[in-house]
Amino acid sequence: MAGDLSIENRLVVRVRALPYKGQANSALCKLIAKTFGVPKGKVAIASGHKSRHKTVLLAGDSKELAAHMENKLRELQIGAAKGE
């Protein structure tokens, strides 16, 4: 649900890059792009540039992105449950 920031609707991501001169933000955008199969230029941090809690914006067709994200998240959950 859009705008719902409850813990159940958050994606927890960790990157190894340091929060120095935007390195961690850049690493986050790159990881999100790779994971969800979108170009890096289509991923931007909408808010939380200097915070640990961020809102990330993905540009593109919203229905297509939502379907792709649901499938990818389902794959990640299955992998995590199997210990992958």
C-alpha cells in the first residue's frame, strides 16, 4: 500500500559502502537497480539522503514495476527460507 511505512511494508537492505560523500546512497541505488532489473538511472533516493531510513523511487510503468517487484520479493523470501 503506497505511503504505508509500517514495518511489514519496508525492505531492509544493507550495503558495505560507507556513508561518505554519497557512497552508501549510490551503492543502495545500484543494488536496488540490479535486484529489480531496472537501469540505475531509474532509481533515486526520494528522501532520507542522510538518514538510515530512506524512501527510494523507481521510475517506470508502475503496474509493471509492482508486478516485477512482487515476483522478485517472493523469490528472495523463498531463497531466505531455504537458507540461500
